[in-house]
Amino acid sequence: MALHTVLHNMNTAWGNLQTSWAGLNEEQLLELGVTGAWSVRDILAHVTTWEQEALAGLAVIRRGERLPRYRAVYGGIDAFNALTTERKRELTLAEVLAQLEATHAELLALLNTLSDAETASDTRLYRRLRNDTWAHYPEHARAIRAWREKRCL
């Protein structure tokens, strides 16, 4: 049952994120100021970064190792987000969308190899997955929707 719940939570939140930006044209996807200085494109690159972190983190957890601390490695989550945003700034919209799709597909494929025991809600793996995906997507979906409403898109 645990894996089924994880997949349901993830697919539901992912679908809501996808619909938040559905129908926007390239110019709208690149417009700054959706959340802070970020565009929808920047938000999608950020979501991809955290799915990539989930993939890396899940591998570490499955090996029984400890995850590195963002504070120790980067100076904190905000510093990590700023660094990865800057690294992805040069990517085209097409590249960001391709990474988004490929990373999400890779994450879903990995999830389908997990057991119910690994995805039980009291595990490190579950918490990492939740924080990097279905608990993270809604924040950005809400920001995109609020921006769209303000802009009447």
C-alpha cells in the first residue's frame, strides 16, 4: 500500500503542477516575476533540480549511507537553490522542458522498483521523496496560478 500511496501523491501533485502552466506560450514561460525574479521556465528548472536531488538522495539512502547536509556543503538550501538556478540560467526553454520530462520519467521508473517497506511513511526514503516532490510541487503550482490570475492569463 505504501508505494501505491507514494505514486498517487506524486502523480496528483505533478498533474496539478503541469496544469498550472499548461497553455502558456514561450514568451509567457520566459516572463520574469512569476515568483521573485523567476519565470515559469526558472521554476520548472528548479523543480527538475529537486527531482534530480531526489534521485541522488534515494540512491544514497538505499545504500544505507547518510545524506550530505546542504548547510555544510553549500551554506544552506537557499544557497544551493541560488547556485543551481545560476547554473541552469543558460539552458534554453526547450532544454529545461526536456530535462523536466526526462528527470520525472527517470524518477517514476525508479519509484516502480521500490518496495512497500522502502516507501513506508516512517522511512528516510519516504521523507526525502515527499520533500523533494509532492510536498514541493504545490508551492510552485500556487505561485504560477497566482501569477496567471494577476496577469489574466
